[in-house]
Amino acid sequence: SMKIGQIVYSKAGRDKGYALAVIAISPKGIFAVDGKKRPLERPKFKNLKHLVVTDYCLKGEEYRSNKALRSSLKGYQSKNDEF
């Protein structure tokens, strides 16, 4: 099951292949942010079927601000085309 702070990759849309952090969960999907194109103030709704879910989970301080979020996600950005 999904958790707040979990890292997911987008399989579809303009953010395809990007690592995002889950900040809210709804019955139809999740709201994700990356601190850059998707700041904490403007989360993007993503359908679960458009996501690759990872086992990685950020800790609270890793997404307390957009700057913290950007540096936390840096190591997770996908450099390949597996999507």
C-alpha cells in the first residue's frame, strides 16, 4: 500500500520517467510533487496505473520544503528509458 513520502516514477504524461514523492493519497490515485515543476504548493494528481511504485520512502525532513525535496529526489531521477 502507498505511504506518504513514497517515491514513484511516472509512466505517462509530461513527467514521464521522473521521480516524484507522494504527499497525499486519495481513493482514485495519489498527489505527487518533485519540488521543481511540481512544488509542494501545487501537487499533481496521478492515477495509480500511470505509476511505477518503488520501495523507497522519504523521511519527513526530506520533503519539508521544495529545496529539500529536490535534493532528496536527485539520486532517484531515472536516467534510462524503462518507462
